Amino acid sequence: MKIYQADSYLSMCRKAANIISAQVILYPRSVLGLATGSTPLGIYRQLIEWYRKGDLDFTEVTTFNLDEYAGLSPDHPQSYRAFMNENLFDQININRVQINFPDGTTEQIQAECSRYDDLIRSKGGIDMQLLGLGHNGHIGFNEPGIAFEKETHYVQLSESTRQANARFFSEGESVPDHAFTMGIKAIMQAKKILLAVSGSSKATILKRALTGPVLPEVPGSILQLHPDLTVVADTDALSELLKA
Ligand code: F6R
């Protein structure tokens, strides 16, 4: 495991964007696993800036997002696809047909999960997976207690996750209670993992994830077993680890 300490959110984002850029420059046909949430926003902004300067080309890149809310169509403003369009895809030269999400609207739940896993495999697997870390230790929408051996699956979201994500929804609009997510097994099959973490509110869970016992109660703890994990975190997020 490699840990990069950054002194601020911005420099954390710059470091993470550097690592993703290196991947795309060295391997233009990379398959990237991407995340939503607040943490990657600055990373995506930095990638867009370098793309605009002519330093990055995404035409041959394929992406798979970690998760999508059940019941939200791709054009729903709170869908993860809409989030990614707004914050990254609409601003770079990625080929639309190479962007992949679970289909949140399907009723064929099992078939959709298998389709997503098969599609990832058919592209040769994920070369680099970007992850954020939930306050309860979740990665993707794999909530505490989830079995480590799952690939893409359908999950019920915990109340704390729904509350944390309510900030992206308008007042009175309810956060979906289910989602599709790549499972821990699917995430662990990525060749490289880049975990980005920011803020003092993540300090305790980051320490538990990286140095505590590997347990389903802290889904992110499984990352300790990944052969190529890079953690990029700001000093606030690392504050508990640095005390040790
Ligand atoms: C997002 C995702 C989640 C987030 C996590 C952290 O696609 O899968 O696991 O990475 O909830 O979210 P933020 O970055 O908003 O703190």
C-alpha cells in the first residue's frame, strides 16, 4: 500500500488526478472505474483542466461507474450518470459508447448485475479503480456487513448513507432506498485501486479501514489485501493515522 499525504483537499485532488493522468497517458485504452460523491469532484475538475490544455486525451478510454440509484433514469438530475455527465463526461472528449453504468431503471435485477460484470470482464477488467470512502466505511454502496464475495448486486441503502446523500437532492425529494453497486469482489479485481479521502470527518474510519482488522463491518478494510492500493488523502483525513 502506498499512502500520499496532501496538505489540502486541492493538493489531494491534484495528486489523484496526476495518478489517473499517468494511467491514461501511458495506456490510452485504459478501463477506468469511477466514483461519484463529493471527494472526486476536485479530481475531475483537475482532469478537465489538463484535458483543456491539451495534455489528456480520453477518446480511447472506457469507464465503468461503481454504482447507480435504483429507479432513477439516466436523465434524472440526481442519477449518478447525470452527475458524471455534468462533472466530467460533458467536458472531456470521451466516446459516449464507452461510458458504462448499471441500469437503475431495470426490473431484471439479476440479469442487469450479470450484464455489468460480464461487460467489465469483456473489456479485460478495470485497470484503475477510483474510490471514495463512506463515513461508515462503505466503498461503492457496499454497506457494513456486506459479504466480500459479491460482484455487482442490488442493495438496500443504510439510513446514514441516504442522509449523507440527501445533500444532492432538493428539499422534499426522497433519496432512493436501493441501488446497484459493484461488489467488493468486483472492486478487488481491479488491477490498481486509488482511494481518495478528504476531511477530518473521515479520519477515524480511514484509520480503521487501513490499519484495523479486515472485516465486513468495515467494507473498506478489504483494501488492505489489494496488491496495488494507492491512498491519496489530505492531512485532516490522515490525522488519526498520523497519531498512531
Ligand atoms: C460513490 C460511492 C460512494 C462514495 C462515498 C464517499 O460512487 O460509491 O462509496 O465514494 O460515499 O462519498 P463522499 O466522497 O461524498 O464523501
